Amino acid sequence: MSTIHYREITYDGNTEAEILDEQLSFDLTHFAHACGQSQEWVLQLLEFDILPTRSTHSYTFIGEDVSRARRAYRLQRDFDASLSAVAMMMDLIDEVQKLRRQMRHANFE
């Protein structure tokens, strides 16, 4: 069994856990357990491209995938959204984060 190293951040009454060892790898069973979800739910995240597929032979996940899956779950729960809607929201969040990084980089030059 793997040990998951994380830290909890509390702000404005909200608590969020963050994986510290992002390169720790998980199989499907341990990943689903780390996310607090079923294996079927994790497989649906793969089907909707919410999580990246790293191997065609077996399911392998890394620590940062846990954070992404938990974010997907929160979006699904908070907005009562379908996984296709969650996939679109995650794409938009990723794009906003990318643009913010580009803006910060441009401001430093």
C-alpha cells in the first residue's frame, strides 16, 4: 500500500488537500481509493478525457491526477453537472491558468 503525502490548506472556512509527491504512481484501485470514489467513476473520467491516459496497457495515475480528479468531483457535485460539462469546465479552467501564467511571464520580461 502506498503512503500519500499531502497538506491541508484552510482559507475562508474552506479546506483543500493538496498532494505533495506528484510523481507517486497509483494503479486504478489505489487511485480510486485516494480520490474517495469508485473505479467506475475514475474510468468515466478517462472516457471524458478529464484525466490523461498515460498507458494503453494498464491504468497508471500520478499524484497530480488525484488533485485533478478531486476538482472534477467538486465541480460535478457543486454544479450538479454531467461529466461532459465537467470536462468542458476543466478545459476552461486549464486555459485560464495557462493564460495567467503567460501574462505573469510577459510582465516579468
